[in-house]
Amino acid sequence: MTLPEQLWGALRLDPATVAARARFYRAYAELEEPTFDVRDLADLVRDYPSGGFGNRVINLVGKEAGAVGQRLRRTQRSLGGRPWVRLAEVADALRNAAIAELLLDTQTGRITLLKASSGYSELGLPFGDFLSVAAAGDRERSASAAEQLDALLSNSQITDTRLLGSAAITTPAQQRYLLLTAALDATDVRSRLADAPQAQRTTAVGVTSQPFSTWWRLGSLLCYLESDAEGIKRDLAQIITDLAEAHSRQLELATVDDHHWSTGRAQTDLIDLDLAGAVALSARVMRQRDIRPWQVERDFPALSPLARISLQIGLQLGDDASPSED
């Protein structure tokens, strides 16, 4: 399934351009890991201004690259920077590739998104678990996130031996992902969400820099959503609408720079992956709890076409039905 024709028209991008963007990021993710990185070179120039090569240009992609590596090794330094740097770069590249692919084919984008998820999870970022639960409904990760959320709300120590450790969960952005990831299994802690300090936090997070409290309320409503809670569902729809329109305004501003936009090189994310993931999670929660699924025309009547893009992708991502033969 791809983006509907009406929304392609609103996006004003050639699908071939989007496909090229996906190939670029995928190719970057598949590059062979370099022997040394920019930080290594900066340290070499700082400690040995000439680098041992005199005042001449050094070809870093030729034979001299090996000589640079040898010079660095003689400084008794480990090469390649911190162990998480390349892993994070690959995960980010796959995430960007997935954003483009989701516009073209849901299943292809889902597979790439799960690969990115693995990298982020290996780093110890709840964002990785969020992507996995949104894209594939991974209940094991959802249950684990619910346990960590319980510990967070109880001010208990969270032990994580992964690369970035438990320090990642102390950041507002990752706490937001923790709550959203836990929504399928967080019914035991939902009574504490409204009174948690995070509910009043106004730190700007996400690609559209919306208040953290808005995202916390979205996650809290997902936890409370039940089959007879139409009022909660309306409140949830309003928050999704507000977040979608915020991303729509960002896209509109990006299209003003026609050169970078038309060639697929704009810096703005074509999909707000946080919002699309949250919508996918909401679809999974509704299916799990026998709640009427979202109907775009009924539940989001005021959304502009650009604002519907992340919503549409989220609904497709939250649908686990097998792709058709077509």
C-alpha cells in the first residue's frame, strides 16, 4: 500500500524522487565502517599539527588512508570513536530510508523501520522499542516498557546494561517513547500518569518541537482508552489533529525552498514518525480492546491534506493485514 494519490498531490513530490532519497540513506547505512572518523582526525591535528605528513594535502580515500591509521595507532588511541557512534549513524540512516519507503510501500518501509529499531534498541534507547511496537506490535517489548515505566513513576532505579545505559531514560524524549511503547500493557500504572511530574513538563520535543506534556497526555489517553470511552477517544483525536497540523505547517514552510524540496533534499522529515507511530499504536490498542477503529472522515474531519500524511502512514503501519496479491 502506498500513499493515496490525493496526498501525493498535496506533498508535491515525484515518487521517483522519494525513492532516490530512500536509496541514498540505505546506501549510507550499508557503507563499510571506516577505519577512523572525523574525531580521530581532529585529535591528530590537535596533538600533531602536521599529522606527520608535512604541509600537503592527504588523500583519505587513497593509499595514504592506511598511513593516517598507522599514525593514529602510534598515538595509543583506539580508532573509530566511541562504540555507539557508527551504530547510531546506521540506525539514523535506516530511519530516514524508512520514512521515504513508507510513502511508497508500507511493507518495505515496515521492514526497514524494524532494522532501524534493532539499532536503537541495541543502543539502549526506548525509541527503538517504540518503533518495534508501532510497526509490528511487539508485546514483549511493550510489557518490558510497562515495567520500566512503573519503575520511572516510582522513582526506582532502572538498570540497563546496553551501550547508553539507563541514562537514556532520564531524557524527556526517551520518556515519551517509553510511555507510548507501554500503552498496550500499562493499565496498571495509568492512574499515576496524570499526577506524574512529566505531565506538567513543557520541554519542546519531536520534529515539530511540541510540548512534552502534549505527548505525555497522548500516551496517557492511550492507556485509558476503553470500548465505552468515546470522550477519551475524542480527546485523543484532537491531540492527534493538533500534532498533525503542526507537522503540516512545517512541510508548508519547507516547500517554499522549491529547489531543495523538489529534489528530495529538504531537511524536514516527510513523515512525523513519532506521530505516525503513535497513531499505529492507537490502532493496535483499539484492536486489542475491541474499540471502533479510526475513520478518517469521521474522526479527523478538519485535517488538511498535508496533515493527513503522517496519520495515513500511521494507520497503514498499525494494520497487520498481509499485503494483497496486487
